[in-house]
Amino acid sequence: MRALPRNAPEIGLLAIVIVRLWLMVLPSSLWTDETGTAFIARFPSHPSLAVVPQYTDSIYYALPRAMDRLLGFSEIGYRIPSVLAMGLALFFMARLAARLVHPKAAWFAVFAALAVRNIDYFAVDARPYALGICCAAGALYFLARWFDSAAWKDAAVFLILAALLWRVHEAFWPFYLVIGFFTLMRTRRKESRVSVKQTFVVLAILVIALLPVALRALALFREANLHAFAQPPSLYDLWRVLSPGVRLVTVCGAAAWLSRKLSAPTGRNTRRVTSLALALAWWLLTPLTVFAFSRISGVSLFVPRYLSLSLPGAALTAVIALAGWLPARLWRPAAIVMAVSALIFAGNWHNLWPDHDPEGWREASRYVSGQTEDANTPVLCISPFVEAVPPVWRPDYPLPGFLYANLWAYPFRGKPYLLPFGSSTEAQDYGDALAAGTLSHARRFLIYGDIADAEYWRIRLSARPELRDWHRAARNFGNIRVLVFAAPD
């Protein structure tokens, strides 16, 4: 009988965790930005995409476009590229931990990353963030290899991944500070086999490769206010972003210290200052830089998905916190405990088939179809995209169009009447005209959109004399609300 591989328990646990945290989430409804991904994949040259150049500039969309050609419209298909990219990112994380922390730390690093909830979220998100995390982790891994080996093939792979990173998403520019910091640390501490001249040449090539992207980003920044949707962050917002990593690092450090007290070590871990410095920079530099940028510029980029590149840094810091005291023989038990912990605490066990995101557009659209009397029942559809404001938005905005990508992804029975994002004089005038005419003459109409926006229109339309006595009912699908207005008998 053939013997099982030595790492069979870890491989089995990894398979179980991946199935539960990633694969069982794949069939769930696309959320708003994912419907945008699906729209771009199907209509890459659609004129309505002119309003979101930051989307169409990303190299990421070639992947869901390929899946769309292969599988057609498919939630699973659009998300597969992110699953594969995050799987490769985990491999880079494991190799980095083995190289920089301890040869036996690889499996623990993988399960520590899986315990970071947002890593699991981005692994099944049909958006560019998993690909960005993969490029960032791979760039650091090959940079570390190059410093150790001085092999030009490692430098070449580093350059390719680092040059691609900013082309994946325009908000990923702070990560180059991490690369620069790590390079400076290894060079100044003479922990590199690469000469200063060679290092300068490689970094110069990277700067040249990034120059066109930087110029494009500066041009887009002039229109940043048109795409901004977040308020400038507070110190509490910064703490909320960092606190999950703080808890993970604290728990790992405390567990390692306790294991050291309870058992005599059979070996000793080594830890270089540069490894800790890299982990902390990877974890903290992006949030701190984006926090400062958002506060100073007034254009807030401080949202979790734009900070996603920092997540593996928190996991690597946790590995180093454990390595400070953990006996070498306990790395394997520690990895198994971390895997079980990730499965328990990130498994979303209150649902057999967990939702990827609270925005249940698919289920909401089915409910809309069930509540309409016929294809002419008015359905007031609020755009979920911040760009949907006058003059880009107008009542006769042609469908299909990016600003209503959710309506293309999940069509319903009924006649859509398009409302913009937020409130404006044009929107109010249009809503009042609908209330006085189309809506008051119908026996039933619906409002369909984000809960806050749907409530705004419920209050406004309920105050209209034509609709004041109408019956109203609401049903939520996560963060999406469907309101049904019915004429009195």
C-alpha cells in the first residue's frame, strides 16, 4: 500500500478550508461591482464605459472576458480567476515565510492568511484585488530570492510582477513604498548578494516601466472627485482596518510565548530584523499612506478593497510573532491549529451555502419579477454607481449601460424607470413628474435599489398627495431593498 505524503494532514485541511471558504461561495449572487465586471467582460468597448476609465484601463478584465467567452454569463466563471490568483498568492506567502522566517513556517503562513477574513473575501471576488495581491506577494518573493541568489532570472520575474501590479488597479501605488523600503533595508544592512549598482539598474527599469501608468494615474486623479464615494477617514476608521491583524498577531505572539513556557524547545528559530521590517511595512505602509493621502487630498481612497494588498503582511507579521518563541518542532501542530481556527471562525457556518456579499441582486431581481403584474409595471431602479449623476445620468439613459450593470446581469419582468445615484434637483423633478403621471395611473409600482437610496425615495414619494394613501411593503435582500407600492382598493 502506497504511503501517504508526509504533509497529508496539512493538504487535507487546506482542501477542506478552500472548499468551505472559497468554493462554496462561488455560486452566490454578484454584488454591484462584480456586475460591472460582468458587463465589461461582455461589452469591453461599450460607449457607456467611457465614464469609468479606471476600470477599462486595468489588465485584470482580460481574465473574466476570457471566462465569459468560455462559459458565458456565470458567477462561478467570473470568479475563477480570483480563486486561482489567490491560490498562487498563498504559494508565494508560504515560500516567503520559509525563506525569511523559518523553513517549517510555510504551512502556518498559508493558514494564517486564510484566517484573515478579507483575504477569503477577495479570493472569490470578481474584481482585480486577488490578482493584485498575487502580483504583490510574488514581486516580494522574487525580490527576496534575487537578493539571496543574485540570479537575473529572479530579478526579471520581480520586474514583470512589480510592473504589472499598478496596471491591475490604479489604487495600488502605495505598495511600491514597501518594495523600496525592503530594498533599502537589505542593501544598507548588507544582506544582499546584489551590488548597489545592480540594484539601482533594476529599480530604474521598474521606474521606466511604471512611468506611463503614473502619467495616466495623474490624469485620472484630476477627475477623482467624480468617482469618490467614501468620506475622509478618521483614526477610528484606521483602527478598524488594522484591528483584525492586531488581534491575529497578538494571539500568535501570546500562544508562542505560552508554548515556550510550557515546553522545553528542541530547536531555536532565527529571525532577521529585515524580515520583521518587511512584514510590518507590508501590513502597515499601505493603510497609513492611503490614510494620509485621503486626509490631505480630500479624495478618500480609504476603503478595505483599496487596502487589500496589506492583508498578507498582517499574516506574515503573525508568523514572525509566533517565531519569536515557538520551538521548531511545534510549527506543524501550530499550523494545524491555525487551519482549524480559520475553518471555525471564518467559515460562516450559519449558512450552508454562504453569500459572497450582502448585496443580493439576483434574489432581489427574482422577487421584483414576482411582484410585478405584467411587463408594463413601473419599477424605479436606482443606480448603485457613484458616477450615475447628471449630466452623465439622464432619465432616458440607454440600456444596457454600465451605470445599470445590475439590471443587465439580473433582468426582471417590469418596465424600468431609471433614477440616479444620490439626490439632485434633476432627480427630484423627474421623481415628482413620475408620481404625478406614470405612477399615479398605475395600480402598482416598485422601487429597487440600495436600502438607504430606496428609503429616500419611499419617503419622498409617500409624501406626494397622489400616493399618500397607497399600501407599501418592503423586503430586503442583504443590502438591497425592494419596495412595493399598491393602490388602495
